[in-house]
Amino acid sequence: MHLDKYELKSGEQLTVFEFVSNGINGKIIKLVQYTPTNYKDLYNLGFGDKNIDTGTIDDNVISNNGDSEKVLATVVATLYAFTDKHPEALVYATGSSKSRTRLYRMGITKYIDDVQKDFEVFGELENDWESFKKDVEYLAFLVKRKL
Amino acid sequence: MNIKDINTKTKPIVIIDKSLDFFNDKVLFPEKLAKANEMLKKVGLPKVAKA
């Protein structure tokens, strides 16, 4: 995807990423973390804002910083970086709320043709998975880098 | 090719910042992780293609 992205920083393991969203409400530090789950090679994608006053991380906050496309493209860039380093990884992602999950779906839908060149993309239904389809409301998403 | 050109390619440029290794053994989004484990327990995993 040839989209504008924020500069990314990461630790050496490429499991934690930080970038700074710069929009209408100012600068907001964003953190992305790929955390191992109870399943082998399966990582959960966590994403939220860092409160510079308290040092806490909040994945429920709605920043409304006017740069959601650039933020989404940057999160996708972390996915490329993470799966470059961990090519066998499966990555699970869901929103902190239904509406946030819907936002993720809209983002994936918008770029699905590009994303599917490099990743297998699945959507989670109530009791099953299917290959990602547009206009289906999923509970969560799972991606695997095409090797 | 300048820096901006490189940045537009699929492979992102990542600046290594060792201070972020501080978070490696910490779970920053524990509720999300718990939710993921719970949902995966229920539905299992999809069949993914092998290399």
C-alpha cells in the first residue's frame, strides 16, 4: 500500500512499536504490541494511546485526531515489520468495542485487494472463520503472511 | 531513490529504539489479550495455507 504513514520506532524484537499521531488535537503517542496468546505462533494485536502524563496505555480512547487513515496505514506497516521478523506468526485483531471492530473492518475492506497480495485474511463469525469478505460483520480478524 | 520513496514501499522503515524493549515482557493490553484467548477458545483457528 502506497499510503502516507508515520515514522515507526520499535524494540529489537519488533513486537512493540511506537509512533506519534500528529493531527487536529495535537500529538498523541500510539503504541502497538504483538502479544503471544495461548496458541502457538498466534499473537494478539493490541493498539492504543499512551498518556504522557500518567504513562498509562488506553485502548478505549477515541482520539478523533483527524488522521485515522494515516494511523491505520501505520498500524498495517507494523504488521509488515512484525511478520518480516516473525513470518510464521498468525495475528489476531479485534476492536475494544463493536464500533471499533467495525472501523477495523472498514479499513481492511478499503485496502483488501492490496492486503490480500501479502496476507491471508480471515473474518471470525459467531462459531467459525471464513476468508474475509466485504460487507460481512465480523467479530475479529486473523491474518497470516503469505510466504 | 530518496527516503520518502523508500518509505512508500511495502517494507516499512523502522527505527530501533531499545527503550521499547522495556515492554517486551509486559502485556500492555491485558483485557484485549484475555478477550482474544476467550474468543479463540470458543471458535478455534482457521485453516491457513502452509508454505
